[in-house]
Amino acid sequence: MLYKDLADFAKKLDRSFFIDNKFKDYADLDRALPIGHGQTISQPSLVLKMTHLLDLDKSSKVLEIGTGSGYQTTLLAKFSHSVFTVEKIEEFSKKAQKRLEKLGFTNVYYKVGDGSEGWVEHAPYDRIMVTAAARMLPLELIDQLKVGGKMLIPVGPKSVQELQLITKDQNKRVYVESKTMVNFVELKGKYGWE
């Protein structure tokens, strides 16, 4: 996936389409915005960076943890074969599904549930994108990552997290590479801070 293609698509994508509250007017700003239920839509520059780091191609089968508004899901769907997205808040999942259907995407599958458990029925995945912060790496997600696969996840305490790129080699050894420092909302469930 070329960064230019990703950036061009993201530039044409109207972020306000994914926001349905008073913050809609601020969609053009490069910052995270509240979308309700204590959740946010990430700033476009970070969404671009994370999507690019995942190194998608048209054969990629992707697991997304945290559908949210569907903004990140849209970029994943555009540049991969299929996206299996898990969201804890049913209202978000339903709204995201309507948005992506309106945009014409038919390669996205939705589940309401605990994202920290992944979606084992469709594993393994070539790529996994986690859009909420965990206090430690979720073992269930590592298990669902294909050999040769990549996972991107924010890991750390509530104040600031390390965006980690996880890779799994042919011998099923797992490697962790720190990419940048970020601040995400909590991954609810087993790997959250509570």
C-alpha cells in the first residue's frame, strides 16, 4: 500500500460524516474528538500513520478492535480484502455499519462484544488493528495473528501509551517494536486499566 494512495483517499473522506454530535464542525481539525460514551474519533494524521504501519494489501484479512465511528474501519476496508471489526458499544457498531454501507463497502463484518477476546471464529488474521489502549498485550489477539502477520496496539498506563507494532515470524516468535507515544481511550474488558 502506497502512502500517497492512502493519503489521497483519506483527504477525500469527509470525517464529519463519522461524527453526529456538536463536534461535527471541528472534523477538519487534526485532533481527536469526542463521539459519545467516553470514546473518541482519532485525529486523521494518526489514523493515516497507523493504517500505513499495518502495511495492508488487497489480500489482507484484518481484525479491527474498536469499530467506534467507523472512520478507521473505512480506511482498512478500502485497502484490504476483508475487515472483521469488533465493538463493545452496540450503538456504535450499528451506526458504523450504516455509514460503511452508505459508502458502498461490502467487505466488512461486524460483531458486538469484548474486543480483547478478538473474533476467534474467523482467525487467523493477516493484520490486527487495536484502536484502544491495553495495559498489556492481549494474548488472545497474539494467538489470532497469522504467522507473518502484523498487529498494531497502544500499550501502557492511562496517561500515555506506546504504539507497538507486533510481528509474528515463521517460528511463531513474537517481536515488539515501539513506533511512537500515543494517548488512546481504554480497551474495555480483560486488558483494560480498571
